[in-house]
Amino acid sequence: GVFLVELAKFGFSNITGIDYSPSAIQLSGSIIEKEGLSNIKLKVEDFLNLSTKLSGFHICIDKGTFDAISLNPDNAIEKRKQYVKSLSGALNVKGFFLITSCNWTKEELLDEFSEGFELFEELPTPTFSFGGRSGNSVTALVFQKT
């Protein structure tokens, strides 16, 4: 909910937040209500089994869902493929997908989203150095649906 509130404060409108957990949606709803915002819709949805009502988006933002799906011990590879399929159905052609991941590198995400998406931009993230090498603990990419 806090992330959606920040988007609204920056002037974004027609915002939809989804989660498979009714209690997460309820918590987000109370945050949004406390902020007095009315341009944010919340829906209980399983991203791997989206209803057809969730389509036509210009931008989709993921800040942990793909990571969580990837850690599922039950057929994670198939669930990642279903995620990409659901994402493709939710986004308009030329729509943007922003993903922040603490589990996947840029190269791995490029591979996961190679079908139907192209890299638009890599967003800067904090770096760290250890043993003479530098790296990132977070990857943030913007893809565009082709």
C-alpha cells in the first residue's frame, strides 16, 4: 500500500494494486484510506491465474512477486513461465514492466523475459565491493513489451 500511495503522490492515477492475500489487500486498503486517496483500486488476484479483467495496463511494477514465485519448491520453472505469460496478457503492446529483484542478476532476468520483452533500461542500484570485486545486491530493470 505504501508504494501505491507514493505513486499517487507523484501524480500517477488509475493505479491498481493486486495481491493473492486478502489480508494484504485489506492492510493496503487501510493505508490508502488513511491517506485519503481514491484513485487506487485494490484487487485480490493470483498473478499466475489472472482474470481477464486485468489487462490493458501501460505499466506493471514488480517488487518481489517474481522472486517469491521463483523460490516456490513446486515446479518453479513452470511458474516463472506462467508469470511471463500473465504479464504479457496484462500489459499493452509497448507497455513497460519494471522489476526489482534481489535473487536474479541482469543476465538471468534478460533470459527469463526474452520472449515478448526487450530491455529498455537498467536502473541504478547500490553497489558493494568484496575481495576486489564489485557487484549489486539488487537488480532493477525496465522491459518493454514487444
